[in-house]
Amino acid sequence: MYPEEGGAEPAPMGGMRRGVTRNLEALIPLILIVIIAAFLGHKFGFWEIPFLGGSDQVQMLVIGQPSIDMMADLDNQRDLVYYRVKDASDLDASPKEQLAQYDLVLLDQHLGVTPYDKSVSRTLGEALEDYVRTGGKLIVVMDSGIYRSGGIYGTGVAGDVIGWRATFGDIIPVECDLGANNYPTCTQPIATTGKIHRMDFDHQIMEGIEVAPADPRYGPLSMITFDVKPTGSQVAYMKHIATASNFPAIVEKRLLIGKAIYFNYDPAMTPGIWQNTLEYLR
């Protein structure tokens, strides 16, 4: 029996199913791209996806030995941060792989006595640079990391490297200039008495804090600082109570997806600002 002239033969159901299957197969790569982009955006803080969940704790690696006050503060912030302390030399083996386990790195060697105590190796410096450029968060305190380990001078450091740029590239938001008598400014600690003042009024680190200490009854802070040159965005500055001279206090450099923050004093002296910083980087 032949179909009537001008009539259309119905498409077989098998052909329709094959068409739907082909369309779904074509959509799968696009769906995977959207899922991956959504996950990466959540991971790097561009947006929040509630159902992904996860711990609110920041996984922090502390390189060096922070002050007793800082260690006590970190212990009191266990709901925000879980930390582990290592020496810089502990990271010379497979530094990229070790850093990849953490959301945040705190480089705090400011209590070190010798140049070696404030040094990192070339491989660790390069790994930290790569870590920040690929989305990691780094906090550097005062004169931490200004030397490169190695060398032939019996000090354990390379005598021709002082400052951060040669070891970390341009990710550190301050520079170490030559000061009086050609001494690098990052090697010349300055004792100052003053307060921390908000400079970036939109920054979360200083949210709700105009000046620290805020209560005049507490008096100014006695701090050790350095006359470094900001290359990033200043979040706050410190002002001497008597001479009105000022120095950068907190400086940030934002990369495409990573962040590096420099504290020109021990952050434990301003626990409210430090907690805001952990919240900001979480």
C-alpha cells in the first residue's frame, strides 16, 4: 500500500530519539564548562554557592615564628582559622605541592635574630609567587622574607639579595629602597609611638575602624616599623603621636585572582583589624 499523493510519511520514533540524544551530547560540554566556572568562582570568592557548603575555617600555613600574642590570637580564632607552623626550610622540598594544601599563607619571621631567620629559598619564593598568581592569599609581616637563603658568606644568605623583588617577583605590595648611607630601608627598624588610621574607607579590613586604638584611654601603640615604599593600595597608615610623621601600615596588592597583604607592624597589636583581615581572606 502506498501513501496518498502529497502526504508526508511520519518520522520513525527511533529517529526522534537519536536527534534528542545528539542534542544532549552537544550540551554536555557546555554544562560541564558552566559547572566548572561556577565552582571556581565560588572557590576564589567571586560569588557564593550555599549548597557547596564546606568548612568556614581558613586553612593557614604559618611560615616562621610569629609573636606570642599572634599565636594566642590564632588559638582564639579557631572558628575562623586552622593553622600549622613551619620553618621556611621545611618547605624547600616540593614547595608548590605543600602550599597547595592551604587557603592562606602567613609569612611572619619578624622576630628572627639573624638574616637567615628572615630568609626564604629561591624555590620557595618562586612557589609563593606562583601560589598568589593562581589564587592564593599571602600575608607578609614587617621584614619577613627580605633575604634569600644560600650564599658563601657564612651567614646562610645570599649577600647580593635584600628586599622582596628578587625572590618573590612583584607580588609583595611594598619595596625596599636604599635609605641613608645606602642601607636598605627594610633592614632599618624604626621605633614609633602612634596609631593606625584608616586610609581606604571602603576596605573590609578597616570596616568599622577609623583609628586604632579607638579609645583615647588606651593611649598610642608602641610599634616597630619600616620606611618601605608602597607599590600596592594602602589600606591604612600609622601616624606618630608627637612628630606627625607617618608610615604605611597595611598595603594590599590584588592580582587577577590572588591577593598579597603587607603588615608594617605586628598584626596582633590590633586584634580587630586582624580578625577583619581573616574574614576578608576567608
